[in-house]
Amino acid sequence: MPDTVDIIALNKVIEDAKKVAKRYRALTGKPLGITGEVGEFTAAKLMKLRLMDARQPSYDAVAKDRRRIQVKSRCILPTSKKSQRVPSIKVTPEWDTVMLVLLDEDFEPLEIHEAKKQDIRRELTRPGSKARNIRGSLSVSKFKSIATPVWPPSKWDVMRAKLGRG
């Protein structure tokens, strides 16, 4: 079995899955449970990451600069509470950063934020919250406050790329 996933081959499958998940939510009012997979695919496609095999225990993707990245995803629906949480972050395994992919109700990307391991670890070990300390879970707003927005690119990033400086 390969240790990476072919993004091009996966594209059609993910698009079909998104359609099924949207229909399922419309019929039942419940999520189908594909947000994590869609988020990993979206991060890999937009950020040019190499997805790892599903049995890789500590990270989901590798960047061109060899950063090992855990990818976490949340679907932000129009009716979503402001206090949504990032799925559990594993602090002990080998990884360098965490990317949070925020998706809309159609599983399309809204934003991607990336936080460094030391910032995540510092926040998760700060005293006072069972969700943080035991479950390894941060609120989306707290994650965004310690992370760097990486997608969509800023107008300055686009300009630098056009000038050949990015």
C-alpha cells in the first residue's frame, strides 16, 4: 500500500462524497461524518501538501519543506454556534504544525489557519479547562488567535507571486 495518496485520483471521489453528504444532511439534519476527509483533501489540494496513508499515526500530510502537518476540519454552518471546537489534537506524536480547515455548508473552503506545535502545546497545557487539558481540544476562535491564516492568500501574497518573489 502506498504511503501517500494521489490527490488527482481522489478529486472525483471527494466531489461525489460532498454531494452525498449535502443530500444526507438535507434529508436527516445530521452530518454524514466526512468533514475530516474533505478537510485533509482540501488542505492538500490548496496548500500543495502530500497526503499520508490513513494508518500514519501522528500526521496527515507533509509540506514541500518537510513540515509534518496534522489537519483538523470544521464545517461552519449558518446555524453553527460561535463556540465550535477544533477536533482533538494529539500532542505527543511527531508533527510540526496543525492546519485548521474551515468549510462552509457545501464543504467548500472558507479559511485555512496553521499553528506551530509549541503554540498548540502551550495552549493545551494551560491550566483550567478539561476540554483543553484532557481532550486536546481548543475552540475555533482560540486556535485562530494562535495561528497564522494561510488560505486564502492575502492580496500581498498574490502580488508577490505575480512579481516572482513568492
